[in-house]
Amino acid sequence: MIALLWSITIVSLLATLIISVCGIVAKPNLVKKLIALTIFSDTANVLVVLLGYRVIYPVKPPILPQLSKTALGEFVKTAVDPLPQALVITAVVIGMAVNILIAFAIIQIYRIYGTLDVREVGKTLPELLRRGEA
Amino acid sequence: MKRLIGLLILLITVLGVAFYIAQNITPPKDLHPLGEYYLENSYFGEHSAKSPEVVTSILWDYRGVDTLFETAVFFLAIIGSLTLFRLNKEQAEEARQGQPKPQLPEPVVVVTKLTVAMILAVSASIALHGQLTPGGGFQGGSALAVAPLLVIAAYTKYALEKNGLDKTRAIIIRSIGLLGIALTALTPLLANGYIMQNQPIFPGEALGVPLGGSLVLYNLFEYLAVGAGFTAVFLLLSIPEKKFKKFLGVRR
């Protein structure tokens, strides 16, 4: 039963990854592309955290409960792997900053072209360049 | 209806694949050897960071250089956002003109004041206790950035600027934070250490509280850098669209 729940978690996360990649590729609207991208990165982060999880009953966060050496053995037996969490913490904040950069670019594109549809932007760009020559 | 059928097919596929895989995998019960090493050594042990919070000690000590470069990515992303919305002097002056009067009813304004004070306290606690409890510079900074966002939403951005927190000051605070991180990382070189070395250089505890050596410094500076960086970006983002269209000369 536990194996089934575990595999449902993993497979549904993988399905979310695939769907968000479809969203990035197929949606013409830039904002929707950005939303799909954030879903993609968050799912990847959850998968990385899942790598360090342990399926045992009393499972603890990786913080020493008390500062004595006697508690260390018990702590190592119940704590989850801290390394994936440490990698994800930075990835989350950096992802937020990069998403803001992309959002700024999208806002600027909307101001200049008046549209968020990539096909429209692709059509308007050559016209703008030609107007500069004339 | 068509969407519902698609969702159903997806659900059945996921459940089917999961059922098929479930017979072949066993959920992980043991630690990876590397994770076990970090858990045993983060407070006790020879290569210790003197921090009971293992995640923070990995973040700023064992894998410190990794985090240093991630901070560089953060720096570049914020600089990129600021460059995209660049204004010249007159435009920046015009963007600052406005009424710092809240448009919302009185209760909202009062509650916002209380909430902002609480957010500041909580974010500082998250960042400065990063070596003892869950949290750290990144998390505290992200929480700190919510406070100016709330002020912008409930009052206006002009209220924030009239009270002294404008874009330039936010960028200065952010630069102080990043400079502090760089200096803390380079300090061990003076004492014949290597970059980002922690325990032999910095003190392990002060007044009976474990500090984790350089961890508390890194957390403090990262807190300032992340919070102020996001504040600068939010201030730019809250310039009214009308003004921006005028600056760009767009007629739409």
C-alpha cells in the first residue's frame, strides 16, 4: 500500500512535469507560458525534495533536537536527508528572481507591441524594423 | 465535457502507471551516506559548522561556494529587471510625483500597519535564527519583501517613497548585503584559510547561543540583499502604466 502511494506521488509529479512542458510549448500567450514555467520549476523542486525523504514512521526534520551527543544516534535514525533541501532553498529564491526578470520582459513586450500572443509579436517585429528604415 | 474526458484519461493513465511501477519499487527507508555524514558532523564531529540546523550548515558551509554563485545569479536577475525598466533622471522624478493617500477604507489601513510590523519581526526572526531553527537568509528575505508589497497595495508606492524607502536606497541596502557576503567569504584568506572557511576563523557561539560561526553573518547579509532586491523591483513594478506609456512614447 505504501509502495502504491509512493509511486502515485512520483508518477503524478512526472505527469505534472509533462503537462507543464506542453504548456510552455503549446500556449501562444506569454503569461500562460510563464505560469507553466513556474509550475515546471516547482514540480522539479518537489521531486528533488522527494529524493531525500524517508518512508518511516517517526520522521523528523534535519535539526538537532538537543545539543547532546547521546541524542545523535536517534536523530540520525529518524531525520530526513538535508542535502536536497539545501539545494532547493536556493533554487526557489533564485527561481523567483528569474521569474520576475521574465515577467518584466513580458510587461515591456506588452507595452511596446500591445499584444502578448507570440505569433502577433513575430508579425509586428519586422514591421517595426522596416518603419525604422523608411 | 471534452475536457472532462481528457482529465479522466489522464487520471486513469497516471493510476495505471503508478500501479504498474508500485510492484517494482520500494520506498526509500535509509539515508544516503552523504546525508548521514552531514547529519552527524554538522554540530559534533571534526568537520563541524557548529550549527544544529543541518540545512543551513550545508547551505553556507559545506556547499558554501555553490550558494555564493547562486547569489550571483540572484544579483544578475535583479540587475536585469532594473535595467529593463530603466528611467532617466526627469522620468524618475516624474514617476515619484503622486498622492500618498490610501484609497482604501480605514480598517484595511490600520490592519495593514499592524501586519507590516509583524511581518518585519517574523522575517527578522526567520533570518537571524537560521542557524537554530528552520529558516535562513533566503527565506527571511523573501518574507521581508512581502512587507513593502503590502504597503504598496494598501497605501501607494508614493507613501513608501515619502517615508524614505525609494528605489535608490533599496539598491544601496542590497549592495551592502552582497558586499557583506563577499567580504565574509574572503575574510578567511587573511588568516591563511580558504574561501568561505567557517569554524577555525569565526567564533562558534556567543553568550551561550550557538552562532554557527560565519553562518549568522551570511544569513544576515543574504536577508538584507534578498529583501531589498525584491523591494527595488516591486517599487519599479508599481509605477502606473500611464506614466510608463508616456515615457516610452507608445500611443496605444
